[in-house]
Amino acid sequence: MTAPRIGSGLDVHPFDADTDRPLVLCGVRISSASGLAGHSDGDVGAHAIADALLGAAALGDLGERFGVDEPDTAGADSMGLLAQVVADVEAAGWTIGNVDLTLVAERPRLAPHRPAMRAAVAEVCHLDVGAVSVKYTTTDGLGTLGRGEGIAAWCSGLLLPAAG
């Protein structure tokens, strides 16, 4: 029998100089802040989750899979990329057990968006909302993130062998 596997993912993006770019985290548009720079929509939450799942399944990483400069992924919906990762993980014989995401940001306040983020991740990952944790913290003013220059995301994900 194949043992469960745990993967981890990390992503960091600076805020974009274009203040009209929307901030998207876990597929949820946060209207109170400008967006993150990136080749796709810059959704650090979706990126960290995807890397955690890919790592647990030993299927590479997000950049390798979709390319950071590929023309067809420019401006891509990161939750759509996550959905492709989920399909690949499931095709490899795995079921997602849970994801545990931590977003690190001095701004904006993210707690009001937690239910929508959890629901969006649960839907894409084929999970009950109770298997999705989305937490927030700051660096108390320390470093690049503490100066409010961007947002980081860390994720752990558990894969279980698919029932068969």
C-alpha cells in the first residue's frame, strides 16, 4: 500500500506598480488593494497550494509545469492552473486530504475574505470546506513583507492514495 504524502509550497509576489491591477487571493478578488505583480494573475495562495500538491505527488513544480514566461499563461487565472494541477494529481492516483495555507501580509486585512477563499479552494480541490485552512499573519513590520511590499504564501498539503 502506498503511504500518504505531504508536500509544501511557497510563493511570494510584490505588489504591482499598476494600481489598477486587481488583487486576487485563492480566486477571490480583494477590492480594497492593488494586485500583485506576476506573469499570471499573481495569486500567491493558489500558487503555493499548487506547488504543495505537485511536491507531494512528485510531479515537479508550478513554474516547470506552466512556465513563467509562456505566452499562453500570461494573465492566467491561477485557480484554473490549480484545477489543472488537481486533475494531474488525481490522474496520478492521489486524493487530496487537506490543504493548510498561510498568507503573510501587512496589508490589506484579509480575515473578512476567509470564508470565500476557503470555499473557492475547497471547490477546486474537491474537498469539504472543513479540509481547507486559510490563515493570516504579518511579520510585525520586519523585512520586505513587513514594509508592505508584497504578499507571501506557505502551504502544506496532504495526499492520500486514491481508493481503488
